[in-house]
Amino acid sequence: MTSGPDHQPDALADWLGIRARISWPSWSSTRPDSGAPAYDGFRDFFTTTRGSRDPEGTRRVLTALGTALADADQGERLDFALLTNWQRTVLHRASAPFRTAPAFAKAGRERYGLTPRTEALFEHCLSESAQPDLPLPSRAARTYLDVLFFHPFEDGNARAAMLALAFVLAREGAPPRPGTPPTNHPLGRRRSRRDRPRGTPRNPDPHGGAPPVGRKAAMTERDVILNELAQGLRPVSEGIEWFDGLGPDEQSDVLRFLRHHCVQARAVAEDAPESIRRSGLRPTHTPAVLISRGRIDMQLGKIAGLRPLDERRKAFRLLIAVLSIADGRRRERFCSGGCGHWWHDLPAAD
């Protein structure tokens, strides 16, 4: 909320004063592996607190949560641009700018001030979510409170704070892994080299510490499938069969995630002709026409937003081809000597 009386104390200024004085707890980075958690607490929280009264809003925030976990899995840096990307999904808006007036919460009883330095200060606080000399629980809790007290958006700040909390934890492997397709699903079969006990990290630290960033539980079966298809480790025909078996909302989520992965892999406009060729689409097909016009990131968003079923299937094929080209280039240029991208170490699917 961004309207209310201006004479209350500034809760943001109070928080910043407290934040600088807190003696955050510290302990050894070594933590025991307690195995896979029983359920996904973040999804459970959003479903329990919002599901019955706002099903559509719950679906959007769960989609944003998936994007946040995917960003964390790719080792993204937490900044306002990243937070804004999630918030656009949460609010179903084309933009989610930083507020331009003092904000209020708790029926106007709490006020969060605004100065010319507020947005820059918020960016600095977000950057401290990766502070190396502070334990993960302290950093995650502090980031959650930063979002609440800066109150950066006109609406949905509590949801934004929970997404930021999930991201900070996910970036270092802490949150639970969402459910996977059933084993009898054509794409739900376990892949080779998955013979280690459930919950065991792919590359555990020999000294007993947390698993390294980039090999974490935030990896979902969907992300594995999409990267296997992009790398040619799984037949595209099998991917289309899987995609056709999803519901309309799930298909939309998959296309949005594909678009996100393509942008993160730095797809460029020059990738369009080869992507069309690899996908097997004709130049006159709607996704092929869209990708050939305008800014690539904007056009990929339009492709991901196509609604007719037949157009979605074409969009899926084209976005897989774009990801194949963009990620292949990234792998050749930046990862040939080794990298922390878990998807660059995928075996062939069974």
C-alpha cells in the first residue's frame, strides 16, 4: 500500500538502524545431510495461505517460485531486476517498478519512507544476500526482512519477501526439491547415474560441508527434461509427447521457463534462422514469424504466450531449438574448461 498518513515513524529507517547493530549468529559452515525433506515448505505455505481464497493468484506465485528456484540454480545474483521479474508474474503485470511514494502496511499503521537513496540502498542490501562471512540462515532471514521493510512494490511485498527467501536458500542448496513425474510417465524414468541414495548431493563436499552452488536440490525434473532435449540427450519426439500430456496451465509454465532459460543463455537475434531450421517449422508459422521480428527477449516472451494448442506445440519446438543454440554457444565460449552449471553434466537419458 502506498497511501496513508505521513506523520508515523519511519519503520524502514528503524529497520536499517537495527540491521546495522544486530550481532548475527555464526557457526561452522559444516552441516549434516539430513536427507530429503518430507515436503516443499514454500509451496505448502503459498498453497495453504492463499489457495482457497485466490486460486489464480496462487498459481501465479507458484510459477514465480519456480522461476526463482531456476534462477538460483543458475547462480544468478539477487538484485532488484531479478525480483521485479518474479513480481511481474505474481501480479500479472507488464511492469513492477520501484514505488514512488512512501508505503504503508498493517492498515496504515506502519510507514516505510522514501528518499532519493532508497532504491540504491535496497540494491546494496540485496547484494549482501551473498555476504561470505555470514551464515546462510542469517543472510536468508535478513534478506526476507529487507524486502518487507523496503516494501519496494505497490503490492505483493510479502510474497516478494518469501520468494527472495526461497532464492537465497536455493542458491546454496537448502530448499526441498519439488515433486517429479511418476516413474511410469514417459519422461519420469530415472536417468543413468541416478543410483545414489535420495537426498545425496551429486558432488558432496569431501570435507563434510554443504554441496557446492550449482549442484543443488532446486534442480527440477522439468529443468532436466528441457536441458536434455536442448542438448540432444533425449529425442524431441519424446519431448513433444511429454508436452502434449501436460495441462494448459502446465504447458504455459513450461513455455515461460523455456523463454527464461533462453534469455539466461544469452540468445541473440541472429539465432532465429538456425532455430527455425532446427525446429522444423516453416518460416510462415506464427512462432517463426515472431522470432524474426523485434528484440529477441521480447519476441521470445510473445512466443511463450501463444495460446492455441497447435501454436504452443510449435512454440515448444522452437524454444527448445533456441536454447540448444544459445546454451551450446555459452558452453563452447565460457564452459569448455569446466563450469558449475549442473545441466552441462547431464548423461544421456535412458
